[in-house]
Amino acid sequence: MLTFLPKWCASSSLYLVLALVKFRLQFEIAVSQLIHHPEYNSTLILRSETVAETTSDFPPPVPQLRDLRPLRNVHRRLLPRRPGRDAGLVQHCTLYGRPPSADDDSIISTLVLTPIVEKGGSLPYYHPTVSHLAFRYISGDIPVLRIEVIPLPGTPTDPNSRLYRTCLALLETLHRYGWGALTSYKKRVIHDAVISREAYQDLYLVMRERHKHLVDTWQEVTDPLKHVFEDIGIATFLMLLWKEMYSPDTQSGDRELQEEQQEPWRGWPRPPGGFLDLGCGNGLLVHILASEGYEGHGIDLRARTSWSHYPESIQALLHVEAVDPTAFLSPSNAPHRRYFPPGVFIIGNHADELTPWAPVLSTLCSASGYLSIPCCAWTFDARYERSRSSDYPIPNMENFVQSLHLGGDGGNTSSYSMYRIWLASLSYHCGWEVECENLRIPSTRNWAIIGRRTTAQNAEELAQVRERTVRIVENVRERGLFKTRTPEGKAGEH
């Protein structure tokens, strides 16, 4: 058995000693993080799934410890982030406390992780080569946290070994979790508020395998690893969002039903008016969605190099067009109006100066919803200034901001967070129930503002919403600052 003590255990600092004394009450919270979120400790782990949980009749692999008794066992399965490379692993996570006669019977003091490997099998790379791994809180004049392991035969255990470094990192992680619980730490970023983590991760793994080849055929000068996997993530999110939003099509034929068994998303609901990628850039998001059976278009001010390298069926969905939002107030048949049929779902993925127009156009064209991922901070006819007063005040604004986890409160008052609040309040003003999601994509600009339901409950309220939205466009017209950009190249050639 090896014992690893954190470097600061020998310190005489009173602050650290007091922190550990109080840590005893936070130990169970800290080890719960280790049990339910192993992905925080290894980038090779996707997540864990609880197979079973018990407080009695503990399975045989659970070890017996002197002076401690098992109180709870979590039987979990570790899922790898790259299932084609790493194997999954089943594991017992057992929590121990003092015998019944002790005063602190209910306090957890030890967690033991026991991997279950079939005879002749081996542990995956992301798991230490041990048969048991224990986290312990040990009372004393100077209480300490300790990690103990039983290495597999032949495992190096010197201070430079992988096992030693892994255990020290785990011990430091446990202390960080406990300190967070002690200081009532709250996450500033909330994921999976709209789509569940499990559903997203499972579909993303499939979509990544289907489209990762695009990295090798990338035609732009930008980073393919970032852009390809970012758009795969956005497409995955949209597919699941639409699945929840719309009614299923029950008219599938026999061949379609067979395809749906192999690719179930082909039978999922989708926008009745298709999708429109507003400012589609390289067209990759359109390509991925269309390849998976979704109907829609992408428009941008200029064609990108990538467009001509897509299949002809995809090229036909990409168009050079300049959108004039003010034209939606007149009956004129502007060329781009055909891309905004009733029921369309509008996508604004880093749409720059068109970003604030996404909820406005969604209301004016009777869209079924929209998703906006803001990047550069634009209002309708100028750059956004964080010092400006709110144009679209909302009752209970503080609760509105907090419920959506938009930031802009406490110490998080960045210009980007204030811009998100401005966009969310604009969306509400245009009649949308606002939802926000911090997307799991490789981008620092990964906040999504989503409208998939109207706030209007009847025809009268719907008319009021439209009137407010029309007034926004009229104000833009009156200022006379908004100018529609000129397409680069022949509009409509793609």
C-alpha cells in the first residue's frame, strides 16, 4: 500500500489546518463530485452512468476495512470520450463511516473505488493501474486528507511514476471540491439547461464519427479542428432541439422506416419551414444538417472557398444574398424574402451585425423559432456600448437575468455578458420566451440565445408583439444609419 500526502500537510499554516478541520463536514460532498463527475478529472472520460445504488447487501468486490463499515455503494459505468479508442469500465464506489457505536456514525470518512475487470481483461488507459483506490479523511491534531492505493503487480510507484502523479492530482482535486463546498462555490456557467447532457453527448459522438473527415478536406485558412467540431456540436444541438420542438412525421414509408432504424434522427421532427442559416460563412453547418436529411438554406454576403467543394446538392442550398431587414415592412418581394417562409427556423451563428435582427425577423416572418450565438456585439445600426441604458426594459429584470444565467451580476459584468442581457431582453420584447444554453463547443463565444415559443397567448397579444417589433424596424429606418451591405460577387449565383 502506498500513501500520498499533499505537499501542504506538513505546513504549520493555521489557515490550512482550520480548512481541513471544517473539511470533514464537506468530505461527502467532495467525494460525490468524484463519483458522479469523473470527466472533471480526465479528458478521456465522457461521463459516468449509475448502474445501481445500495445501502445494504454490498457486492463481493467491496473490500472490508478495519474500524469502518460500508454505508453506501454506487455501481457506475465510466464511458470513454473516444469509444473507438478507449474501452468503458464498470466500477464500484463505496462510501464508509465509523461503526454504529461511534458518535459520528453518519459522517462519511472514506471512499474506495474498485474497478471490475473480467478475467484476462485490462484496465483502460485513463484508469490508474490499481485494484483499489481510497480517499480518506483522517482525524487528528492536524487532520489530513489521504489517498491510498493497492497497485497492480509491476506498477511503478516512484515519485516520477504516472501512478504517483495521478494520485497527487486526484488528492488536490478532492481538496478543491471540498474547499468549493466549504465556501459555497456556485458555478458561473450552467450547461445542459435546454438539452440534456446525456442526449447531446451520445448523438455528438455519432455525428463526430460521421463528419470528422471534413477536417482533412478543409478548404479555408481557419483552424479546421475548431470549426469542424464546433459546427458538428451546433448541428447536434439543433437536431435535438428540433426533436423536442416539433411534431413527428408519421407518414414515413417502409424504406424510410428502415433508414430510421439505422439513423433514428432521420425520423425526428424538424422545422415545418426548414431552416435558414443567416450569415452562413463557410456553409459547413448547412452541409452537416442537409447531409443528415434536414431541409434548409444558408445565405451570406459572399461565397467562400468551401462552397464549391461541397456536393452539388449542398451548393444549391448556399446563396449570396444581402438581407435588408427593413424591407420586411413593405409588400415588396425582395429576393431574399423567399428564404423566410412561415415556420422557418432562423440560425444566427456568429452573424455579426445581423445578430440582433434574428429575433426581430423571426417575429416578422412568423418563424417557428430561432437560435442566436452572438459573437461581435452589434445593435441594429451601431456597435453595442455597455454604458447604454436598456432599450427594452423587462419587469423583474434581475430575476430574468438570474433565471437565464446570463451573467452581468456580481463580479461578472463583462461587455459580452451585458450584450447577452441586451439581446435576451430584445428577444422577450419581440414576443419570445427566452432560453439560454452554454453550448459544449470549442469556442469562447458559445452562448446560445433560443426562442422556440411565443409569449403571446392569443391573437390580440400576438398583434401587440408584432406591433412592438414593427416599431423597432421603423425606429431604425427613422435614424437612417442602417445600410444594407453589398453582396460580393453576383447575388444568387450559388
